[in-house]
Amino acid sequence: MTRSPLPLSAAIIARDASRTLEAALRSLAFCDEIVVLDSGSTDDTPALARAAGARVEFREWTGFRDQKNAAAALCRHDWVLSIDADEEVTPALAAEIEALFSGGEPAPPGFSMPRLTRYLGREIRGAGWYPDRAIRLYDRRRGRWVGGRVHERIVLDGAAEPLAADLLHAPYASLEHHLEKMNGYTTLAAETMHARGKRADWTHFAVRPPLVFLKSWVLRRGFTLGVPGFVVSVSSALAVFLKYVKLRDLQRRGVARDPAAAADHSDPGTVDLQPPTGGQATTSARNPSSSA
């Protein structure tokens, strides 16, 4: 792998990520170091990472936040580019990042970038899935991962600056894979809301899903994306429906509230219109499933 004097480490958390990992690693050739933190892959994820020149470490899965903070701590450099195993840095984004370091370390504590999702053979530039901006480049001395079961995020000691170029995202191998992930994330969202004392009534089932569809299809111009845009808009509405149906079922069955879920500071509402940002799909905080 071609090495650069850029004082920058790339960090990826992974488990059974062979579907997308090679493309992710190739896109990081401009980084001085790549660290892959594996949590127990049963496929050839570790071998693929080592073959690409990455340093592979192992850590038992304890959640997205913990894994990503641990991966950052393993890096040689304080500036970390954290991407998921199903993401790729575009050449334009790589050039933009390299320019940031041309005069030494950047002054801001971190930078956000737009994520462009590929889905059903099309780049989804609308329907609520774009620009899906997230902080991924940061100084670990001034930033850390927070959150929990649904979505993790970086919190900085200061304001992030925006970058213009896209980070590519390929979260789903198929429509079936999308539905599988949706089922897991809506379960986590419902459990989080239940633990916080939220309640669902019939209006959440009858009113909110159609409104979400209209927001995605009309206001966020999903109709310009053809069939993939329609599927995205329908799936966004379905995610809302499932989330509240599952919450209602937890209420009906009198399930005890989970203190760990109540303490989760992630936003369960964000499953509605955007694919999850985590590098692994999970159906529980302790049992990550394959991202392949």
C-alpha cells in the first residue's frame, strides 16, 4: 500500500465485513495507517485487512460507541478518520482531506462530510438519505464517540467544519438485507423509547407513516429517483410503523424497562429516514450480526 506522510490514522470497526471491506480499505491508501478492530469475524475479514496492509486488532463486542473509541485509542496518530466497513472515501474527499493537512494539523477539532448511499443500483441523492452529514474526521484529543444502541456519533470540544466531497455508503447487499437491518434497528428504537417511558397510540400507526412517506417522496424529492426513490420512501414509512407497533407491543405485554436502554443517548427517531450509520447491524447491544 502506498504510504503518505499525512499524520492521519484510519479506523474501521468490523465483523464479517468481507462484502465491502476491500473497497473501503482501497479508498484509504492516502492515510499513514489503517487500524481494523475486529469483534469476532467468522469470514475472511481479518485476512483481507492484513492483505491490504491494515493492522488488525481484536476486541469483544460491547457496542458501537465502545468499539469506535477503542479503535481510535489504538491509532498512532491523534487525527483519526473513522469510517464504516461499508463506506468508501471518494478521490475528491481524499484530496480535500489531504489539503487540510498541507500546512500542518488543522485548527478545527473535526470535520463533517456528506454520505451518499448506493441502493438498488442507484445513488440516492434525496428522499431524506442525502446529504446525511456526519463527523468522521476528528482530533481524538478533542472528540469522542457517544451514543448507544441505535446511533453513535462524535462529540467535539468545539465546532466541526464541513467538507464538500462525498463519503460513499453501501449499507445493503439486497432488499432482503435492508429489511433484515430495518427489523433489528426498529426493535432497538422501540426498546429505547419504551425504557424512556414513551407510549404509542393509534395515531402513531395511522398518521405518522403516511406523513413520513409524503415527506420523503414529495418534500425530499424521492420521486426524482425512480423506483429506488419510491422504495426508500416506503421503507422510511414502514420503519416508523414498525417502531411504534413494537413499542405498543412492549406496552401491551408489560415488559420491564431496560435501564441500559433508558441511559442510551442516541436518537431513536433517526431510523425513520436514513440508513443506520453503524458499521454492523445489531439486534441487541451484546449480539452484533453480520454486516456482510
